Amino acid sequence: MSPVRLRRHNVTFHPESARVIIRPFIPGKPQILANILTRALALSEAEADARLQAILAEFESRHFDIESHLLAHYEKVRSHIAPQAPLSRVRQLLIGALFSGEYALESAALFNPSIVPHPDQSGVPEGGLRFIMSLRATGEGHISSIEFRTGVITSDGTISVEPVSRFVALPEVVPNPTYKKTRFITKLQEMGFVGGPATAVMDLLKDAFTLQELDESMRHVRRDSKPVSRELRRTLECFRWLADSNYEINFSSKLALSERIIFPVSPNETNGIEDARFVRFIDDDGSAMYCATYTAYNGRAILPQFIETQDFLHFRVLTLNGSAVQNKGMALFPRRVNGRYAMLSRQDDENFFIMFSDNLHHWSNPHIILRPSAMWESVKIGNCGSPIETEAGWLVITHGVGPMRKYCIGAVLLDLNDPTKVIGRLRDPLLSPEGNEREGYVPNVVYSCGSMLHGRELILPYAMSDKASSIASISVDELLTALLASGS
């Protein structure tokens, strides 16, 4: 067993099925869609109003603004309605309800947490710290999204969590985001789109361009290319896919953090936003940005993505570039190292890698710094979030997979000036699944996506068997002593 004492706090984050959003529920077969519309249009106005009032009485109290969602979903099917006199608002709302359904965001699980200091520390008692925790929420169909919780750690290490609202809200997706031309071209080249139609589209754009300007450039190239070749169609489809994968979202400042949900938006994340690893990044000029890597999943392939925010109200979601942008578990260092950005990763689903870059959004040339060693990590190893800077070195919380697919949490220490050097490594797990922690959607698993320091304590949130989450704390002094004594 680990020589480091660990305190499990009496704080548990359980999934709550009552937290629901409204999603489109539109049949894929045009004939079924047409049949539903025919039945809705056949009702008298009085009948339509009675049906709508019954729906609102049943569902209105479960959402902030149900009518805006129903009208938005009506707009998605409006083109299938034959031209006629304008429909009443009642009829539009009823049709919207016919093509809507509730989705319980966290009905299956609330897990894989990360934790960062809150940007607002006003009103916190001396020696305390307000924090933000991100969690992966999973519902029907195993679709994952990002949720948030907030709480306070007092000077004596007591942890309290703010009450969670039963309401949730999706952000507004910025309709006309801005892109950087150099970054766009780099990603296109990685995907094999060089010269030809790709160059024709990009040559018409400025160094920074909007989605609207991109669409106009693509229309111009399509008009001038007759007949439209298969290569051009494929290129334009890729342009739009890439644009949709880089987006911006805004939340109202009136929403509590627990009410803000980052749900899949782009085509590459239709089946989930997985395992966000948030870190507070401090640049050389002292400016702070909250960054997170996450895994986008579309049901067939995974793609590492990147989130940036300063206030947890406005978020930019970006694709990452470079040959090393693959597999899961990328974790950014909280500052530059020797003038360069640094990132941990797991390129081969087995070993522990590190890489450096002059560009925050471009990663290549990963190097292995750790391989599986002890039995508890003999299948594969990876990180449990971004490294934490200490006076003794970079503290990295790790996960290891061993016999019976059991996940445990460990720790390594990297050299502060040269983090390719491992100067300490626990031989035994720091945290192993025990008792009820072993039971869940994926049994025998403890896992984390990020921890932080509070004084001389390491605050480690962790998931329990892909079902719920809790928090542990560890003496940093004891942990560093054990790591330095262990050797590399």
C-alpha cells in the first residue's frame, strides 16, 4: 500500500435523472414526418389550444423557457409544411412539441471530474478557496456532456458544495464565429486538402474571417467550377465540417454554474464530449486562461479538442492540429516550460508521453517518458489531469490499469526544468477502488481528470466506477517525500 495517507471526504456527486434538456425528436423518414404534420394541421384551433395547454401544464415547470425550444423545433420542420395562411403561435408550439423530447443529461452517470480555482474568490473566508469542478454527465445512448459544480474549501480542509438547481440550460451558439486563416489551412493540409479547390476557397479570405465569409467564398468557387467535381464536393464538405468543429458558445450570466451545460454541438462530437481536463493556464505575461482538452466522439472515431474560457460564460471550442493529436488523455501544463507549451498524452493506449510546442494548438513529436511497470498498471498507464507545479517538481497524478481491468490512481514526479525526466514514481497505488466505489457502469474503477493544490493539501476529485464522483485530499508534503524516496 502507498505510504501516503489519504482522506476520503463525505462528498458525493450522484447522477440526477430529473435534470433534463429539450432536444429535437424528428423522424428520419419523410413520410412519417409528413403524417405527423397532417394530423397536427387537421385539428381545429380550439383542439390545438387544448392539446398545447395540457402539454405546457405537464412540462413547463421542468424548464426555464419551454416555448422558445418548441418554436425552435417548429422551425426545423417548417419547410415540410405546404404554403398556406400563417400558422398561429399555438399551432407552431404544438407542432414544435410533436418534434421535441426531453433528454436526461446525467441519468446514467456523473463522473471523471476535474477541478480548478474559481475566477471569483470574493467573499471567501481567509485561508479558504472557491473552486469549480467539471464533470462528465452521461445519459441515454451514452451521450456525454460537460457539467459544472462549485464549492468552497475552508482553511481546515472542510469541503462544502453549493446546492444544485434542478434546471439546466444549453448555451447560445454564436451564429457567425471568427476563424484564423493560418490555423484553418494547417488543419486542411493535415487532412490532405492541398491546392486545387482548397486553395481557391482560402485565397478569397482574409487573415481572419467569419463563417459567413467562408460560406460566401465556397459559393463563389462552386459557381465558377462547372461541372462540380467529386473533389470539389468533398473539399467543400470538409470545409464546412471543420468550420462547425470550431465554434463559440455563450451562457447567460443569470445562470448558476450548475445550470450551464456544454452539450455536443459539432458533427465530430455527436456521441459525446468526454473527459474534459480543465487547467488554469498562466502565460508569461501573467494573463490567465482556463483551458481544457477533451475527447470528441461521433460514434465511430475520437478526436481531441480544445476549450478556452476566462469566465465560464463564453467558451471557444477549437480543433487541435499536428501528428500527435490522437488518442485520449491530452493534459496541458499550467504554464510554459522553458518558453514552450508542454502537454502530456497517451499516443498508443499504453505508455505515457510528453510533447512540447511553440503553438498552443499544434502538437507533434511526442516522447515516451513512462511505461507500465508495477502489476497494478501493467496493462496501460496515463495521466489523471494536468501536472501540478511544486517546489520539488511537476506532480502528475496518474492512472494505471491492471488485472481484471481494475483502474487505480498513482503519482509520479517530473523534473521542474526538464519534465522529460522522471525523478519519482509511487510503486503502489495512491487510491484504489474500495467497497461501493467498485460498483457501477464500469466496475473496479477510480479515475480523475484533474486535481489542484489548496495550501499543503492536494484536492483530488475522482470518479467511482463510471457512475458517481467524490473527493479525496492528500498531504502534499507526505506525497512529495514518498515520491522523492521512491526514485525514478
